Amino acid sequence: MKRKTILIVDESDLFRDYVKSRLSQFNLEVATAINGLDGVTKIRNLLPDAVLLDYHLTRKSCKEVLEEKARDQNASGIPVILSAQKIDKNRLLELMSFNIRKVLIKPIKIDTLYQTLSELLGIRFEIDTTPCVIEAHVNDAILFIEIAQGMNREKIELLRFKIAELLELYGIARPRVLIMISDMELSFVDGPNLEALLDTVLSASRAKNRHLKVLTRSSFVRAFVQGRSAYADIEVVDDLRKAMDGLLADGGGGDPGATRGEIISERILSADRKESSQESVEMRFEAEARKPLSLETLRETGKGLSVAAVDDDFVIQELIKTSFGAISAQVTAYSEGRSFLEAMRAGASYDLVFLDILMPGMNGYEVLDGLREGGIDVPVIILSALGQKEAVLKAFQRGVKSYLIKPLNPEQILRKSLEILKANF
């Protein structure tokens, strides 16, 4: 039987490579196109069984690709899966007549993509459904990877591409990595997945073994790492401060003279997380970069972006406004927490919030508690001064994983925003 063919039209190398690597495992023929013009050519020549088409394309727009496909009698009936980070409803309605069978909003959930292709092509996809949460962030030029609940091979494989994105985004030439494994009942049966995790992190980050620390209370993890020569010099610790001080002493971090152990809560070692319909970012594709990761990338996606700056410091408000003004994003400033929280409860919506912790009246902790109590989910970046490490710690205990240390500069603000906002690998 002839293998089904999928064409991926997307300008992100990482996105194309990831999807191709995953779908190829299911006996599918996977072709890729790097822009709209290339997509039109390959649709005509290959006549694939389905097309995964990104909305944001150059050389030819998404609409032009669909129009040319519709004019080709042989290609017009090919089903299309449209992917987009953001798309106006009216523009989407204009495209629905072009045989679009499904619209996937980025970040894409891999299981949703599999299910859509299964319905279109009649192919069965078997994936690892082990409950697992993996999160990756960069703070102080150190890559933090947190894994909880269990080991999932799909998410571990996706982590490879998330790491590549973060290192490119922050321009980290000598990565330091901290893997944080929350309390899990691990045994020898988890050995292959643990090996896959460590190998993925080492190869994707290109970190030396001595620059990787594993924070865990699992005796199995300790014995597993120490018993394999391939992992020599990887230190397994159960003390966060020791792990952080070791990484910083070896040249990592943005402030070599500071001890950052306080910035992450010890609660990560006994995290009580629940899987929900709102997947962790590591189970999704973070929206691809259509160009090299830079200010230009954010400039393309910034139009229509809505940002809140919650800080009693007028200078910080103006700095955030200036930074986002360069990409035509809208910034609303709040001088204290209560007015911001009231606005959110009244229906205000933001793509990103910069939140100062120490403010008069309602402080940042109370704002975070109010958002959580109201079931309001919005990405938050904590703003903290160097002397407020305990403040950052308390914010992390409330689920915030990204922070910036004052004084700020526009490049810091935009890079951190890229990490959080770009549904990108």
C-alpha cells in the first residue's frame, strides 16, 4: 500500500523538523516547504494527501497559496489543516471555503494534531499518554527544566526543540542546566525514559556534564546517574542552593556575584500538579519563529498584542511602554495592584502582564492570589530588585516561573517576552 503523504508548509526550521520527525515514525511520507511559493510548487508536484499550512508565510501569503491550490483541478480537493498563532475571525472566515478541515491555534497540542490527521487519513497514531509535566525556562542565563508526575517520551522529544529555541533566543553559548525532578515513584522500569531525558538535554543543550545538575530526592535517579560512565561529572543533589551555587560558581548566570538559590521554591521537589485540559507548553508546539529569533520576530507578532505593566514606578511603566511601542503593541499601565485586579475581574484581557511585587496597597502576592481565586489565567513576568530574592521565591510558590531583575533594559524585556509569548519552539 502506498504511503500517505503530508506536506508541511511552514517557515520555522524547528517546527518543520519536529513534525517531520514525529510523523515519519508512523509510516508517513513527509515533505516540507519553506515558504508560500515553495508550498504552491510542492502542492502541485507532490499532490499530497493532506497539507499542514501555516497562516504566516512569505513569498506568497496563505490566502494566495490556497487560491492557487483551488485553481488546480488536481489539488483543489486536498484537505488543509491551517495553523496560526493568532488569526482574526473575519480573515479566517474568508479562508474556510478553501477546503480547510481544521484550524489549530499555536502552540499546537501534538495529540490534537495526531487526532486530526487520523480523522483525515484513516491512520492510527499510538503515542505515549503517561501523565507528565515538563517546563523549560531561562533565568539568569541558566536553563531550568522541571519534570513532574511521570516520564512521557513525546514530551521528552519535544523538549529537544524547546531547548534549541531557548538557547537561540537568549544567545547562550555556554549553557548551564538544572533539571528539577519532582517527587515521583521511579524504578528500573523508568530507566529508558530517564536515559532519554538526560541524553536529550545533553545533546540539545550541548552542555558539558559538569555543567548539568539534577535536583531530586529520588534514590533511583541518583543511583542511575552515578552508575553510568556516560553521565560522569553530572551532580545529583537534593539541595537547591547547592545546585545553583555550583552552576553559578562555574561561570553561569547573569550576575556571577549573586546567589540565586532563593529564586526557585523548594516546593518543586514535592509539586502537587494535576493534568488538565490546558496542556503544559511542553506538550504543545510553541509557535514557530518564522524568521531568526530577534526583535523582528516579535515585531511581526506584536501588532494587536496587549500588555499590562503593573508597577508603582513611573519609570518602569514608561520603559515597558517604550519597549513594546517599537513593535506597535498596546501597553496599559497600572500604578497599584487593586485597579489591575478589578480590571481583570471586569473582563480586561492581556496577552502578558509585568507585575511588580512590592507596591503600596495591594501587593503583587495579593494580585497573584486574586487571579488564582478568580480562575484568571494570564502569563505573568515578575519584576524584582536584586535585594528582593525572597519576594521572587514567594511568587514562584504561586506558580510564576519567569522573572526579571531590575534595573531593566528593552532587550531584556523583549527577549523574556519572546520566550513567554511566541508559541514557538
